[in-house]
Amino acid sequence: MSSPTEQNAEFISKGKKGDFHKRFLKSKKNLEYKINAPFPNNALIELSNSCNHSCIFCANPRMVRKISILNYDVFKKFINQAYSLGLSEIGLYATGEPFVVKNLNDYISYSKQKGIQYVYITTNGSVKDFEKIKTAVDSGLDSIKFSINAGSKEAYELIHGKNDFEKVINNVVTLDNYRKQNNLNLKVYTSFVVTKYTENEKDLLMSKIQNYVDEIAFYEVTTQMGQNLDFFDYFTLSKIEEKKTIKPCPMLWNRVHLTCEGYLDLCCNDYENALTYADLNKEEINLKDEWNNHVMKKMRNMHIKGKLGNSLCQNCMYNTNYDVKPISKLGYHKGDNINSNKKSGIDFINIRIKELEKNHK
């Protein structure tokens, strides 16, 4: 397996409309891996770490970090400073589902009003009222990617933990009709994280949605920075091997991440804030300086040398699952006790995995 930014993926486009694959490749081009880096033009902003689904391959259901929603004023502070530094693209999601945020449209419209050229989200698309999707699009959304990780209703429910397959497919079709009727320059994509239980359902999903989306991306399931390594054998027939050498992770150079608590973070897959390096809640904070602060310089140097210590990056890049030490004192929660609700959620995942295993044999 590879890191989240380099994992194997298969992209299928409809005509010349789809540019998701091109953007995927462009983000890693022409990077200079130096200790100091120019401020990137792309950001992922975690509006919330809450999700209404509990996909079996995702670390979110096992996350012990407190559920939060990004303070709107902190968001505006970030956008104001980042735009002045050259930010031109933002994704309004990370470890959670963006549509759990009631005023999602405010975050989108403010970004567009400030001059952000490209605003995008990834969603499971299970909102009951299509009006929420329509409002997000009308607020200035440039692309939306639906995460649909099965091709049948039965497998979808076991993978996602919710019986929302038909609802999501209907939302995809409705959105395509809406953009055509209104001649919108909106890109619509789909991603499918392929497990051993669903590898034979790729064509099935394509038959249902290929006429309504611009591009479909099929991803290999990953260990999510080692956070799911204990469960990895349940998801794939691949054998994971500990790596001996690595290349630096591009995300320390080509993208800035803001968590829902208002922390700057190295990675979009950090579910427990083990890679936070600055606090944007502080009144006097200079985003330009923090992008190249001492923690970032140290971590870039470690990536360049391939010596990542006991950081979460070590588990991600080398396919290991060692105990993790956070790179700062900002909001790390892995040592917290799992509450009863979270424990019951994990039990629910285990039940579904057993059912999938039974069906797979």
C-alpha cells in the first residue's frame, strides 16, 4: 500500500468533461522539497469531524476526538490571510461529512466572495432533502464528489452502515439534471474505495451513475496512516509490507490543512490531531509564518531524510502501527478513553465485517 496522496487509483472519465484525474496529478508536479516552502494554493478545511455514516474502512468511527464544528470567524480569518498569500482552491471537508454543518453554504459563499477560484467538497451524498445540495451549488460550489463505496444496496449498507444507497443515487441523478437545466459549470465526480467485498461491484455502480457524473475514481483501500492497520486484512486481499525507503509526502509542501478546532495540521487523514503545528484561534497569528514555523521545518526535514521518528507520518509512510507521539501539544486525543457510544459503534462495525466475510466466502 502507499500513502493517501500516492495510492493506486483508476479514473474513468465521461468524454472530456472530467478533470479530477488531471487535478490529482497536477497537485504533485514541480514540487521542490526544501525546508522552507512557498504558501500553497490549495487547502483542505475540516468544517466538522462528525459523520453520519460509519464506513468499515474509515478511521472516523474509531476516532475518540471530540466532535466539533469549525468556528465561522476562525474560518474567515484563515480565508482572509490565505487568500492574500495566494490560496486559490479549497476543499471543505476532511475527516467528517460536510453536510452535517447546517450553514455549509455560508462557508462556500464567503470563500467565493473573497476570490477563491475553486471550492469543492467530498460527501457521502445521503442528505434527505436535495435542497441542501442545491443550496450548496447555488452558493458557488465548483465541484462535488460523491463517496459511494459499493454498487448494490445490500453491500452498501454493510460498508457504510446506513441504508442510503438509493437515496444517494437519486441525489446524483437529480444533481446532474439540475446542472444541465441551469447550464451550470459544475463538476460532479464519484469515488469508490474498493474492498475485497466490493471489487466485483465496480461495473454495477458504473451502470447506475456513469451517465450522470464526469469522472469516477476507484481507490485501493488504505490503512489510513496506520490507524486502520489492525483491520486491514479484513478489507483487502493485498499483503501489506513494511517499507524500507520512502519519498517525502507532498502534503507538507502542496496543501495546508485546517482542523475543525482551528489548528493547522500536516494531513487530512489525521483523525486524532497527532500532526497539528499551529493554533489559528490565537488573536495574533501570522499564517505565512506558521506555514514555515519550527515544527513544519522539523517535519519537512524528517520527511526529506526519511527518518520520521514515532510520528503518525512514520506509520503512514512506512506501513507500520507503532505508538504515536504527537508533534505538538495541540488537541491530541488518542490517549482518551473510548466512550460507550463509540464502543457500540465499533461493535456495529465488527458485526458488519463478519457479515461481509460470510457473504464473501
